[in-house]
Amino acid sequence: MNFVFCNMPRTYSNSEYADMVFVYGFCNGNALKAVREYARRFPNRRVPNRRVFMLTFNRLRETGSFSIRQENNRFQAALRRDLQVGNRILQHFDNHPETSVRNASAVLGVSPQTIWRTVKGDNRYPYHIQKVQNLLPQDHWNRLNFCNWYFEQCHNDILFPSKIMWSDEATFTRGGIINQRNYHIWAQLNPRSVREYKFQHEFSVNVWLGIWNNVLVGPFFLPAKLNGDRFLNFLENEFSDYLENIPLQQRTEMWFQLDGCRAHYSRVART
């Protein structure tokens, strides 16, 4: 017997689709056997290939209908809904870039998984905000002028950066610095671990450190409450003792960098 196979056309009648499903079930879901059985039962009909049997059965099971148009309409409707939800999510993050997935889920009524999938599909990443020093309006031009001056000095003397004594200070407290994102304990049950960081009796230490010619200078420990007189005392004693070990020629070419601490720029310290 010669079979005439064809793909799933839109001209099949509901009765033909019903016969396909019946034969497919009769053959226990074996599409290849279903093709042969269908050709035996209906020799005067066009014989669909095995893919048509599987698609017809799956469409009936998933949509309850033989209609391809109805299936496409449902798919298109679902696609439009997904697109609308995706646009709402992206618009929400455009208007509120600092929001969280949990808050967006509560506001939009969308699952967190859908929100994650949408923002990741739009190549968005939750970047962490960095803390920076607050600047006054005039600070911009001061920094720009310094950069221009620094580049000019480096152009005139390629060794100029190594002649600068870069310095900074930091205050260390009893509690230290705790970043909860970096502290975790792997366990099957939550151990409810804690770490004390606020104490009834606090203390702090001010530390000064410099870098000159790729060499660390210090550290030097400064008073807890630093003012111009105390900083001048540090320069004239501990720091001066260190400078005595540097050749005079290098000291005369040295530049001393300080930050914006009031004690550094007090009248007594600058003179």
C-alpha cells in the first residue's frame, strides 16, 4: 500500500482530527504505528505524518481544541500579556532604579522570579552604590586645576610622582568595620550567629601613614582628638625624626600631600 503523507494543513476537519487522536490512542501513543493504522482504516484519506499525530494530541490536551487558530490566538494573547508585564517591570525600574526585587514584586503584583527574569533579560545588574566624599560647588574647579597642574609637573619631570609624600589618616574603633554581606556561616540550620559591634565603652585610634618613592612611611599614631597644635607636634617630632634619615637632596625636592583635615590647614600647622 502506498501512503500519501502530508504535514498538518489547516483544512483538516474536526472529525479527521478526532480520528487521528483515536488512532493515536489506539496505538498507545506510538506515532509511527498510528500512521500505518490510520492509513489502513481510512485508505481514501490523506495520511498525516507522525508529527501531525503528536501535535494534534498535544494541542487537544493543552488547549482542549483542535483549532490551530485558537491555539495561535491563545499564544499571541499570552505573548502580549508577557510583553505588557515586562514593559511595566522595566518602566518601574526606570522610574525607581534603587528599588529592590521584593518591593517591585509587591508594587506590581508580579512574582520575584518574573522580575528577575525580566531585568536580567534586559541586561540589567544590581550594582552596589559607592560612598564618596561630599563636594562643594567650588571643589570641582579646585580639583580640575590640581589635575592640570599635576599633569604639567609630570610632563616636565617623569620622576615627579615619586617625589610626593602621599599621606592619609584613618580612625580605627573598637567595633571595627562590619560588612554583613561578607559575613556568613554555612550550616543546615540557622545558627543565629551574632557579632557585637556597638559597645558601652568605646575607644578609637588615629593612624597616619604615608607613601614616598614606593616606600611606606609609618604608621604613626596620633591623638584621638587632633587639632593644629597636636598635628604640628607630630610634624616637628615623630615625622621630623623620619625625615632625618632621608638625604638632604631628596628632602629639598619632596612635596608633602595632605588631605582636607582642619588640623592640617590650621594656621599654626602651615607656618
